[in-house]
Amino acid sequence: MRRFLSSRSGAVSAVVVLLLVSSSAWLYARDRGGAQTETGIVVVKRGPFMVAVTTSGELRAKQFVQITAPTNAQQAGAYQMKIQSIVPEGTVVKEGDVVAEIDRSALAASLQDVTLNLQKAQAQFVSAQLDTTLTLSKAREDLRSMELALEEKRIAKEQAVYEAPSIRRQAEIDFEKATRALAQARIDYKTKGEQAVAKMTEVAADRQRYEGRLKVVQDVMGAFTVRAPAGGGMVIYIKEWNGRKKGAGSQITPWDPAVATLPDLTQMESITYVNEIDVRKLAVNQKVNIMLDADPSKKLPGKIVQVANVGEQRPNSDAKVFEVRVSVEKADTTLRPGMTTSNAVETQVIPDAIFVPIEAVQSDSGRAYVYKKDGNRILKQEVATGAMNDNEIVIVRGLAKDDRVMLIAPADAAKLAMQSLSSAPKNSDPKSGATGDTAVKSSVKTSAPR
């Protein structure tokens, strides 16, 4: 009798446990809305359907002030410069604060050469001054001597009036020679003065040129201490062509002197790159839902402001991509340049459509079909597909709302005959984006910019 009661009690307990498990499973299925009635089987949905192109992007400021090395470094002879030190990225600086130091060794040789050339030019200037002084002084003395000689010849001529004609004629000739020599000496003195002026102008120009170059070198070396411009802001590093950020040790040139930027954080945009397949779906002013990878719960409105007309080859990418700029329409003080974003561009919205997961649709010889569960039977039902997004695809014909389809082919799939689509009614909205092509298209996601 005890064994019987014990066995009966155990059986009752097992039944109670089974009922509890069944009730829990039923409640779980009810809470999920019946979207998946059995393992691997989903219910066909009907309702609004959105087609979106999802891309990864990177935030940057629309407007920014560049902090640069001296733009006249080339005049000082610096063609390759190196950032010796720079403040950490994200540092908030005020006007006049030191942002970076440029290595001055690039100008050390130029400074030495210019200094030596200036000293040489200064010496030449002094020498030219002395030469000019001596030359003109001697010329003036010679000129005075000729004036006296002319005076003597004039007196001699006057005294020869009472002499013989030959003596009188000789005195006239001597006076004429002295007159002509004095005239020539005066012309030569003027020419020597002009030569002295030209020589002094030349050496003075050389000296002035080297003085100016020395000032340029000194000014450039002084500007190698890079300071924040008016207004200040948050320091953001600049990316080089290979995607790396400029920092300590990076090279800069007079043609690309940017060291860092001070962005305007009140106006932001997301820069993304879209492959050549999806870029045809995008257009300016399309709405974009922007989400931050750092805070997925935050969603920001945006719109496309520019789509590149020419594709480009990005580093570490084999496919051509097109740059797309997405403006962030709502200001947010938490946004920072360089943050990674997920951009969902609404390319098409269908108000009323029937759709299933992409995994439920198969393809064979250009004909799309699903495995439809009809009671205890499984049908291989041909379908006509329409628009699709990353996860779901519109069914234009072949299925109705609340039909059940399998995500995985059944074991006897090879034995099932395909149910023709010819007799199936059209069950989708005319604006569903149907293409008439029953083949399943592949979904392509674009990658983040590198």
C-alpha cells in the first residue's frame, strides 16, 4: 500500500511539473506576440515597411579654425618640419596658449648661413664706403690742382701779349689744354660719384637682403612655438592621408602646415563612405537617423547635404566608395569629433506591405520561394519579392498575413514540388517597390571609413 501511495504521489508531482512547464511556454509565446510559433517558423507580417541604407560614419565639425606652423617657413629654408611636442588631443586652450612646439633644428643651418652672409655683406658695405671716400677725395684734389693749373695758364697767356707771336701762340695752346683738362676732370669726377653711388646701392641692397632674410628666419623660429588663435577651443588632431593622426614626431611642410584644429562643436556632421551599389539610392535632403556607437540609446535627426559625384579608393579597401556628408540637425554638447556613428538613411517607406525575414526566402533558377507551413503540411510556395532592407523583404505575391513560413529548409525539401505563383493573388500595396523580379537580391552593408 505504501509503495502504491508513493508511486501515485510521484506521478501527480510529474504531471504538475509538466503542466507548469507547458503554461510557462504558452505564456512566453503569448508575450512574444506569436511572431514565432515554433522553432524555425515565423509568422508573415503586414504593416509599414522601411528601406534604409545603413552606414558607419565619423563625426567632424562643419566649421573649424586650423592651427598651423608658420606659412612662410619655405622662405626661411624649412621644407620639412617635425612636430616636437603637442598638447593631448581634447585639451581646451585659450587664446595665446601653447599648443605645439616645432623642431627648430631644421632652421639651425639656415640661421648660421644667413648670419655669415650678413656679416660678409656688412663688411663689403664698409669697404665700399671707404673706397668711395678715398676715390672721391683724390678726384676732388686732382680737380683743385687742375683749376690752379688753369689759372697759371691764364696768367701766362695774358703776359704773352707783348711777346713774340710764337710765344703768344704757345701760351694760348697751353691755356686751351688746361681748360679742356679741367672740363674733363669735372666730368670724370661726376662719373666717379655716380659709380660710388651705384656701388654703395649694390652693397647696401645685399646687406638689406640678408638682414631681411635673417629677420624671416628669426620670426619663423619664434613662430615654431605654435599658439592658439583668437577664441581658443578644444584641440583636435588632424588626420593624414593614411588615416593616422598628426602628433609628436609627425612631419609637416609649408604646403600642408596644419598642426591641429579648433572645431565649432555646435555644428557637426557625419562623414561616411557608401559603396557604388547603395550610393544610387541616396540623394541630398534625404532624412537620416544618426546613432552614436558610444551611446546607442541616443538618436539624432540628420539629413544628407552632399553626395560625391566621383568615387575614390580608400586605404585597405578594394571597392570604390563615395563620400557622403550627413548634417546633424540637432545641436548636442556631448558630440565630439571622431565619434563613430551609425547612419540609417530612409530611402523608401511603404505604408502597407507584407514581409518576411530575408532568411525565409530561397532562390532556385531565378525563382524565389518559401517553405510555407499549412497545418501539418509543408508547401514549397513560389513568391514574388519586392523591396528589401537589411533584415526583411517584401512579398508582393504568394503569401498572406499570418501565414507561417520556415527559416530553415525541411528535411524532405528535395521531394517537395514548387507551388506555382500564377494562381496566387497580388497581396501587396502597389507602392511596395516590387520589381517584378522574383530572384532574391543580396543585401550589402557599407563599411566604416578608415
